[in-house]
Amino acid sequence: MSKRYLILADGSIFEGEGFGSRATTFGHIVFNTAMTGYQEIITNQIYHNQIIVFGAPTIGAGGINHDAYESIMPTAKGVIVRDVAEVSTNRQKRMNLNEYLDYHNIPGIAGLDTRALIRHLRKTGPQKASIVDFPDEHAFDQLNATVLTNQQVAAVATPRAYPNPGTGSTVVVIDFGLKHGILRQLSQRDADVTVLPYKTDAEAVLSLDPDGVIFSTGPGDPRDLPASVFELMRTLQTRVPLLGIGLGHEIFALANNAQLIQLPFEHHGTNHPVKEVITNAVLYVPQGAGYAVDPATINHDQLIVTHLDLIDDSVQGLRHRDYPAFSVAFFPDSAPGPLEGTTVIDEFFDMMETKDRF
């Protein structure tokens, strides 16, 4: 491995050893505190145009296997680790992490003090970063001049409908950058799923006669999405049981007149403590978010806060008072992460089974 450098928009330079692709890359830098599940994280489309710093000391010991993809094509811009494992004894592996990143043209850097880097990012917040061969003035000029797209959803969401067949409840999933873990959870419950593009109109959704609709996870700021998305949410929440996840949660909030605030540093990890308000039960769940609902803007005659983050009190769940519609900021598909959050999927299925009572 040869020397490579991570440079940040604030002028910081971190030196390490390159692995994966030799490409020069630009993206927003975020850190993830998960101890396991690196393949699911790298292939999660919420990391489109992002450079991921892993807090776990060693990454790659499990190799890459077919059962842990969250999307077919990863769109992350880089991977930063303290140590990359070169050997794996996992019988399911098909290639190692270095080979996988090289194949998908994603550069990585190992050998950095990732703890120091994460402490720095906690203080400085979200910013642009680049992986380069030489941290010279030209590299910083290129970084500062780079404008990253705000059309991440358009880059990763499906452009056409496709089925994930089953024989149970009929579920429509609106794709904003769908995690395959959501489809796995629906398949385990034998749902008959149709995945639709995010620009689908309400008439097309309702023509499928769904028992319920899910607004999926996805990357970026939902306020950059077209107005038709919020109109779709406002229409569907009055007609069918509805669940918003991640970006879908933020869309649900905005469609019901709440506002968003940018987090001082993004929430990325697999064991985030979240309290279920009505029961005081604590769930440990995976998260991946750069925004949270501003509690001061919630109309409590319209929405109920169902979940709260126990670290910073951010809103992690909402429910509509008048319609069978709710949302969670965390990922209830446990891919990767604890299984506790999957009760949200069960609640959605319960809601579909009793929808005629609403």
C-alpha cells in the first residue's frame, strides 16, 4: 500500500495507506460508530456522495458476501479505517474488502488515527473532504471548488417499477434510495411488494389497491425533493396505512408542516438508544441521519411524538392523530443492527390488518 491523504475543507490533513481504488474522490465526510456490518453500511444508498469513517478499530475481517448487500451498486465516495483486515475465514465471503472497493472504484485509507478524526468531526460538523495522493495547494483548491450535487435521490432511486412477489399483504414501497433490508423484512412477512419510483403520482399508487405504503430511506436533504413528493404523502396518508423510514420520516414531517434542523454531527451507528414514549421502553436501533425534526414546529393537534433519542432528545418517531400513518427516523430493518426496531414493521402490518377500522 502507498501513502494517501484525507484532506478536509477546514484545512486538516490526515495521512494513511491507500487501499481499494486509486481514484481521487470528493464527498461529504461522516463517521459511523458501528462495530459490525461494514458491508451493509458501504452499500447503503444513504451514503451516496459520502466518505465514511469507521469507528471500529478493524474493518474487513468478514470479507464480502452475497447476503449482506443493501444495494447492488454502492455509491459511497470513500472508506476510512484504522486497520483493514487482509485475511478472512468467513466461509460465505466471495472477495475481500480491498478487492470489492477496487472493483467499484471506491478509494480507501487505512492507518489513520480514526479516533482523533472522529473527535475532530464532532467539533467541526459536516464538511467536504477529498482522498488524494498529494495534499498540496492544488488539491485543496479542487476540494473547495467542488460542488456536490443535491440531487442524490435522483441518482440512486429506481427509475421504473419492479415487484418483490409474495402472497400476503399488498405493500407499495416508494423508493428514495431503498435499503434491501426493508425488502427482506417484508419478505419474511410474505408481503406482496411493488417498488415504485419516487415521482409516481397518487393515482398510480392507489390503482394497485395496496394494503399499505412505505416511504423508504434515502440520501440527502428532503427539502431538495420536488413538491409532488410531499403532495403524494399528504394524499396517501389519508387513504391507506403508511410508514415513513429515515428520509421517509423527514418527508412525513415536512408534509405535515413540521420543519427540520441540521444535526451538529450526523447520527450513524447501530446501537443508538431510543425511547418509545408511550411505554418508556428503550430500543437499541441503527441510525443514519443528518437532519432531525424541529420539535418546536410540531403541531401536536396533528402529530404525536412516539420516539425520542436518549442521547440528544431528537425526535425519532411521529404518528398522525387522524390517519393510520406514522414514521421513524431510525432503520427498523436491523441491517445491520439489533432486532429490536423490527417491532415497527410488525406495527405496520398490524395497522394494515385493521385498516378498515380507521
